[in-house]
Amino acid sequence: MGGRRTFAHPSEAEVARIFDYYRVRYEYEPRSFPIAWDDGGHIVESFTPDFYLPDYDLYVEVTVLKQSLVTRKNRKVRLLRTLYPHVSVKLLYNRDIRALFAKYGVAADG
């Protein structure tokens, strides 16, 4: 399991608590994937998914941004899937997080 950490957003901490409760092993932000390079081949943009679930070989990105602001994150996930087709990634939107929190009795204040 992930253990105690500092998370970038309260919703990430709550998702981690659910993982911990159900003994789902995870790593928090273990890897960044380059997704854009300049003309000289230097990395100019990367994407770091929030969680990696090693038992499922799955990266999970949590976003509680308003749907209208999710476009940038969707673009990054699309680029990751295109550039790294062997990498499985799941983007959990605000509606997914709220449903998860409701199912497991977690306040969705984050």
C-alpha cells in the first residue's frame, strides 16, 4: 500500500485512503512520461499520472476540475496513449470521483 504521503489535492488523498482500505497496492506519482519535445529533442512537456497500481499494471489520473477545464488533461492522456500504447491509463473525472466517494461514504469536499 502507499502509506502516508503528501498529495497534491485532497481528492487524491481520499482515493489513496480507499486504496489503502481495500489493500490495493499503489505508488503515488512514480513516473513522468515525456509527451512533447522541442526541435532539439529536449523534453518540453511531461505527464505524471497520480497513481500506479502495480497489481493491475494501470496508471490512474484523478481530476476534479470542472469539465470545461479538463481539455488539457484529456490531451495529455491522449498523447500518452499514442506515444506509449503499452501503458494503461484511466482518467477519473469529477463525476467518477463523486460516484466513488458516494459509494464508499467519503465526503466529496476536495
